[in-house]
Amino acid sequence: SKATVSVLNCTTARDPVRRHTNMLGRLSLLALCASMASAENYAVLVCGSNEYYNYRHHADVAHAYQVLTRGGVKAENIITMMYDDVPHKSLNPYPGQLFNKPAKTMAEANDVYAAVKDHIDYKGADVTPANFLAVLTGDSAGAGGKKVLQTGPEDNVFVNFADHGGPGIIGFPGNAGFMYEKDLIQALDTMYQKKMYKQLVFYLEACESGSMWVNLPKDRNIYALSAANGEESSWGTYCTSPVVGGKNIGTCLGDLFSVNWMEDDDVTDLSAETLQAQFNKVKKLTTKSHVLQWGQTSMGSEEASVFEGTGKTAPSSVVSEVERSEGDDVDSRDIGLVTRYNLYMQAGAAERPARAAALVAEIQHREEADAKFAALAAKLALPAELDASLSTAHRDCHKPAHEAVVEYCGAYTDYSLKHAKVAAAACNHWKGD
């Protein structure tokens, strides 16, 4: 009996098939451990605007950078695009600083620009749709050798974009043009084909932002939120009393959707909060537009910390609760007007004439834009109720339609983008012709 056991043990130990199988098992375990060890969190943060009345977009993106880095995401894994003019504008009462919420004293204030100011990878004229696409798809040559995502199949990616938008388009600064829905979806498809992520989360702050996601596949491990549906404005917040340390900033400090998700990050342990739970909170707080989920919504069961860092990232001196009223929120299309009015009301005698002229010019521009696009809609024989929904059948019509508007009617502005629906409606009405 003992001899039999001994022989069996000896045979098992020397069995080459068994030994090979055990070795393969150990190698598989080592490979799994190695892949888990090499998995990283990455982020792309984009402020798509410039000029002082777009202060809020700069503050939003700077705050997002603070949330991520204080939450443990490596700075070298974050790519930031920001025109970077707003912190240095003469209108800014705190040069070289940005604030995403009011504060009674400077001791309680949170300068969100401090963390990001030395880590802006694309500034000024480099903030373009082409560079954003190159960043997402890992195309270093397309980005002129600048930093792009170099991610793999085990990495998680978080993308946050804040700017103006219209049906099927999101804006970029100055004359940089627009990103079109089709181009963005194709870039995400390229990332999927190149196995550039395990899971990807994209938070989009823009008017009509829901229109950018209507064709987002539901089986690509991409989860997206839009600040608004495809037919409405997003809203700014902290607009009526944007006072920090006794000084009035003169414009909205943040965007309602963006502030709501980041202020949640500031005070919440994100390892104990799912993406779905965060969505539920943010949707409830964002009362002026319809925050929506898109793509693979089953990813809502994932911990928010997998993409946004640990949470509880507000500096200890910052007062987390700031009273907000409905009057603090302003339609994004009207913030340029409200900002110019605020700056006029704050002006001293020497500044008053120039600020009055700027306010009058903004009112005139709005009147002219409304009249121009009403006339265009009439010439195109469009119905009174414009159907600007993004139709897959007429998707290829949108870019040439918008380009024609710019060529013959002049470039869109932050305000006149509200009329981009005329081009989208023309594509639908005329079946893409």
C-alpha cells in the first residue's frame, strides 16, 4: 500500500503533461497579474472656448483637473486642452486664478487654476477639433508630436468636454471650427478598434449635447452623459452673485451640470458611489436641462472612483456648501449678455463708456442674428416648428450645411449657435439635399 502511494506520487511528479499544465497555469496567473498591475487611469479634459464671458468653461476644466489629481489620477496620464486666456484677462479681479464657486473669504476660496496651470498640453491656437481627435485616437503625428493617449486594452479613460454646442456640433475657440457628431463617434470607434481602453466614460457639457450621442453604440464599453438633451440649452450657475473674497468676478463661475458632478466628487467617497448613483444625484440637481445617459448604460454599476479618482477632493479650507437659488442659473446662450451687463454695472467712470458700447453691441448682435436666421429659415421654406433632430439618414448633410451657413451668413458666435438648428432642420426637411 505504501509502495503503491509512493509510486503514484512519483509518477504524478514526473508526468510531463501534468507539469506542462501546471506551468501554463502559473504563466497565465502571472500574465493576469502583470496586466492588472499595468492597468492605468487616463483622462482627457477639454475647454473648447475662449474670452472672459466663457470664464466658467475654464473654471470647470481646471476644477476637473483638481478633482482627478487630488483623487489619485497621475498628472502624466491627463491631457488638458485649454485656450488659457481667461485667467490672465484684465477683467479678472484675481489674475492667474480661477474659481468654480463663490466664497466669502479668500481663506475659504478654492483656486482651481493652481493645479492645472503648469499642465496644459494644448493652448491657444492648438485647441482644435483635429488635435482633439488626434489625442483621442493616439495619433501623435496628427497632433504635431504633442501628447496623445497611449493607452491599452486594460486602461480606463475619462473624457470631460466643456463648451458651446448645437445640434450635432460642439465648439472650439475662435476660428478653430467645430467638431461634428459623426467625427466624434468615428474617433471613439477608432479607439475601440485599436483596443485603447477597457472602459471609457465621457461627460459632455454643451447646449444640445444630447445630439452628439444619439448614434453612440451601446456595446462598446462607452458610457456618456450629456448636460442637456438634443434640443435645449445647458445652463451656467453661480451667475447672479459670483463673488469671491469680496470681489465680483462679473460672470458665471461654472456650468450647472459640471458643477453638480464635481461638487459631488469634492465631498463623496467615490469608491462607495456608482456612476448610476452619481447620475441620479446630478440629474436631480440639474433642474434647468435634462441630463441624460447614453451608450452602454449598464456601466452605471461601476464605481465612479474607477474613472474620476477617489473623491473627497475639496481642500480642507474650502466651504463645501454654498447656497444656490434658481436665480443663480442662466441659459448658456444668455451668459454673454449677462456678463456684459454685470461688467457695465460694476464699471467706474473711466471704464463705463467702453463697457456700455460692448453691452449695446451684444444686444444689436442678438437682434441681427435672430432676424438673419429667421429670414434664412423662411428662404428654405422650413416649417415654423423646426425638426433639428439628428437623422442618421441625413448625417452627411450637416457638415456642408453648417459650412455653407458660415460662408454666406458669417461665423457662428456663442449666441448665434442657438440658430444652428436651422441648418440641421434644412437637412431633415430637404432629405439631405
